[in-house]
Amino acid sequence: MEMITLAMAKGRIANEAISLLENAGILFSDFEDKSRKLIFLDDNRSIKLIFVKAVDVPTYVELGAADIGVIGKDIMLEDPKDVYELMDLGIGKCKLSVAGFPDKNLIDRSQLTVASKYPNLAKEYFNQKGIRTKMIKLNGSVELAPLISLADCIVDIVETGATLKENGLVVLETITAVSARLIVNKASFAMKTECIQNFISDVKRGLEVYS
């Protein structure tokens, strides 16, 4: 049987995706969330699961190192890749939002300094509003930027809002809803059509149970 390679990043989305696959009868019995292993095989030895950094998942799929990937829509929007996006998995739901101090008025500002892991998405959003921006790309602890006057506001993924609240920040505007997507390498989709179609059918069945 032809093997397919599935890429994803460890964390909440991966845990939800593996639960979804289990509901479809695809089991990774040796998977442990705290394990440092990067490669796991499913019990039928037909799917190789590899763990990479979230931002690298689309690159692995685009270049064919993985046939399929599970990745948040936010990453696909920030840095589009030449892959097929086949399915909204409906997991890892959150929102890409503008956040800052509750008394911060962004509308009347002619220019903003914005800190974000998503500088392209953030700049495009404010451009559409006619607001000039100076973008500061940060890869972690983005919430710190307004607290130390590094930025007027931030653009980041918000799940519960707890981290914002603990730091005296609030969601000022919502840019878009985000969830995990199933992406596929274009060559793999042509060369491994039957395997990938079977996998997609299994995922759809798992989604029906999962929901």
C-alpha cells in the first residue's frame, strides 16, 4: 500500500486532528503529546505523521516533503503557498484580531505602529481602512508591545482572550475567523489520487462523528 505523509504542528490543533482521525479509524497508538519524536506511523503503516513548526507546514506540503498538511488558515493567509486547500476541518477555531488598550481610538489615527506575527495581514487590513502603518514583526509575547509603548496595538490570534485580559488589553476589532484547513501537495494529488481521496473520505467521516 502506498504511504502518504501528513504534516502538522504539535499543540491544540494536532491533538484535535488526531482525535478526529481516531474517530475515522485512523489510529496513532504510539503517539504521545509530550514525546520529542517527530515521526509517527499509524497502526496500519499507511500514514506517516511528521511534526514541524506551524509556519513550516505549508512549505513542507508545497515542496512535496509532505503530501498533506493540517494548518491554520491564518498562516495560509499570511504567506500563501502553491497548494490545494481542500477542506475546512472546523477545529482550532479562533479569531485574528486587533487588540490594544480599551481606551485606544484607532479610527482617528493617521498612522499606527502595529506589532504582529502577521505583518502582511495586518498591513493589508489597515490599508483597506486608509490607515498608514509601521509594522513590527514579533514572533512571541506580542501582548508586551503595547505595554512598553513599542506599538499602538497588536494583531494576533485570540482564542479565549484570557492573556489579553491579564495584561489589560482588549479586542478592538476582529479581522477574520480562523480554523484549521487540510492542504494537499498538487503533484501528490495527481500521483496518489486514490490514497488521498480515501484519506479525505475518512476525514469527512471523522468530522461527522467529531461534530
